[in-house]
Amino acid sequence: MAEKLDTKELVTFEEIAISNMFEIAALVELLDRKGVITKQEVLDMIQELRSKTPRAETVQEAFPEPYLNTEAENALIDRVFELFNATGVTAHQTKELLRRVNLLIDLGERLGQKTTH
């Protein structure tokens, strides 16, 4: 008989895709900051690979606007990473903390929508 899976350990394809997208965007951002490659070189390579794979859909922008961070956003992200590293939390603890922060933000948005001005 198959083992019952723990629902707390299951992730959706969407969560996997988003996580993968952020990891790739972070790597490109770091490589660009360090001067190893430029974002344009990455975009050119994506276009080259897509041209070799006819079934691949053409996407207008490889790094959609929300994933190209401003300097202020990058500074904030760096500070958050510094805090995580300084406190010694594990990757799992960090993910759980960020998940809970996201829930709080969602709750705040919902409460804000109910407020009349």
C-alpha cells in the first residue's frame, strides 16, 4: 500500500516554477553585479537557444519587470539576506518565515480593501 504524503511537504508546480524563476533571476543578477556576464548576454543566449528549439514559445521579455529589481529593492534584499545569515536560520526556516510574512501581507491587503476612506 502506498504511503500517505504529508500535505505540509507538498508543493505545487506553480511554487516550483516560481522558486526556479527566482533562483535563476538571482544567479543572473549576481553574475551581472560581479561582472562575469551581462543581462544582455543572457538574453542573447536565451534567444539563441529558443531559435534552436522551434517548439519553445517566444517570450517578449526573459526577465519580466517584477523580477528586475531596482537598486533600492536590491539593497533591501541584501539586508534581508544579511539578517538571515547573521541569525543562522536554515533554508527551511527562511522559507517558512517568508511564507508567513507573505500571509501577513495578504491579510493586510484584504483588510485594507475592506476599509473605507
